[in-house]
Amino acid sequence: MGEKQTNNHEVKKINRNLIYRYVCKYGRVSKPDIAKALGLSMPTVLQNIKELMDWGLICEEGVFESTGGRKAKVIAPVYNIRYAIGIDITKNHIGFALTDLSGSVLIHTRQYKPFVNERQYYFELGEMAEAFLNKSGIPKDRFLGFGISIPGIVDSENEIITFSHALGITNVPCSMFSQFLPYPCIFTNDANAALIAEMYRISDRSPTVCLSLSNSVGGAIFYEKSNGLEGNPVNDSLYHGDNCRSGEFGHMTLIPGGKVCYCGKVGCLDSYCSAKVLSELTDGKLERFFKELENGNEKFAQVWEEYLSNLAIAANNLRMAFDCQVIIGGYVGSFIEPYLSYLREKAAALNTFENNALYIKPCHYKIEASALGAAIRHVEAFIYTI
């Protein structure tokens, strides 16, 4: 009897979670829509809708136009019932992004703050985070916590940052960053966080590789095909590898005997496709490089031509290895869309099996993607409990 009750309870929780995720995914739906799409009985839908409304997670927003019968009521999600804030730590800046259950960036800011592994830095990080939280004006009782994105290898199980070249640290406990943050904190590698943001609200969660082109080159791998309704947090479908080092695409050898990489090896992809390859021509300002490119700067056009050729090799290699879509993200990914057709043309010429490279996709989030993805981990953890 006890086992049957437990099973019934679990089934009810699964159905409730599926219904809530369906409402969140489509925004405005009817009860018959939900029943048909999820294969649930109408009494099951009605019971769960009532519970979700009682908890303030969904609401009724008028009625749909009549299709000949009784007008169906519009069921919509209440996104502002919970909030989370993402913090993106980089070598020279700290980015903040506020989101609610929609997974959208509501407000964001980026402040200059060079990283130093000292107590004062962590103290000021706490002050800056508290100030951003207060400025957001959200009710504290609806705040889930901070998600913190780190440019390095994050061992979540042991709660330690094992290595970060960007920050110059090795084996630093995650608690160092959260010691002055009196709220729940979750830590995520920056490339993984960016992919979490990308995958959160798309309709078809197909296997995906993200190539992150920032001041260093990294990446992330999403491997579980899903329709986005099963209830597993995106982070649970990221491939982390044996040592939490998966997606280190920047250190694949692109050109044997080539340029020296910061890691000490030669020919690494990072040496050819990091954002620094471009921004070093414009005093570190990547947007200035693309502005000059648009204005017909011939020198920059030659640099960009070589850059895209190298990027096409990397994208094709990832396609050969994973046979899935490849998202171009990071700083360069924010500017890639106008040049996507040309990049695809170059990659297609290298492909053994296909005559196009439509698998190459631009990143959706151009601003604070890593901060957003880190915050979404709190959002997903909350939704998983519904």
C-alpha cells in the first residue's frame, strides 16, 4: 500500500511538472491543448491546473476566440513568482544578469573589476552583488539565489575550481567566491553556462555543441535529445567528461607546429580563433574591429578572412566528431550572424558528407549569456520541485 501511494505521488508530481513546463513553454494555452499535447485526462489536467493556480504559478488571462463552441480560457505562466541572478566572473570584469522563471534577461550590467585572489576582491564582489539585487527591486522572498559563472574547470561534486588560466588560480574552493553572499550559490563553467542559456527555451533540445569564442576558446556539449518537457535540468544533460574538462576545444591542435598557445603548446585553436586575435588590433575593443570591418578596412578584412577559414576547420571538425548542430558563441559569436553564410560556405567545402553547413548556428544570447545560464540553474532547480 505504501509503495502504491508513493508511486501515485510521484506520478502526480511528474504530471504537474509536465503541465507547468508546457504552459511555460507555450505561454498561452488552453486546458484541452494541454490534455491533448501531453496525453493526459481532462480531470488530471483540471486538478493540476487548480493546484498550480493556488500556488500562484499560473493564472487565467481571458479567453481564446471561439472556434464554434464554448470559448476556452487562456492559461498563462506567472514568471515573476521567482527570480535568480547570474554573476559572470572574468579576468577584468564582473557581469550581472537578473532573470525570472521565463529565463530571459530582465536587467543586466557589467562592471570593470580585475580579478585578484584576495579577500578584498571577494568582499567587494559580495557588495556589488548585493547592490545589484537591491537595485533590481525584486521581493527577497522570491529570490532563489546567485548562479556564478567561472572561466575555468569547475568540479561541482567537490565544490572546487580546479584550474582557471584566465583567473590564474588552481584548486580554489568555490566558497571563496560565495563567502560574502548570504544566499544559495551554484557554480558553473562559463561555456557550460552559456549553453544552458541557449538550450533552456528552445523547442527541440537536440544534441548540440557550443564553441565559445571569447578571450579564450572553450565549449560545451549537450547530448540528451529531449522535447524540453521531461523535467530534467539542462545541466544534467551536459557532458562533463572524466575530469570536468569536456569541451576544451581551444586546445585541439588546429595547425601542427603553429603559433604558441598560452598553455605552452603550439598550434592550438585558441591561438587562431580567440576573440583576442581580432580585438588586439583595436586596443582590446572587439566591437571596434567589426566596425572597422564594416567600413572596409582592408587589413582587418584579411585578418577576418583567415580567422573564418580557421573557424570553418574547427566547426567542420566538431561536426565530424559529434554529428550535431554547432552554436558559435562567446564574444565573437555575438557578431557572427552577418557573416554566417560565408562561414557556412567555407565549412561546407570541407565536409565529406554534406554540401552545406546549416548545422552552424549563431548564438541566441548576445549579452551576458554565461551569467544568464548560471542563474537559470537556480530556475531549473526550482521548477524541478514543482
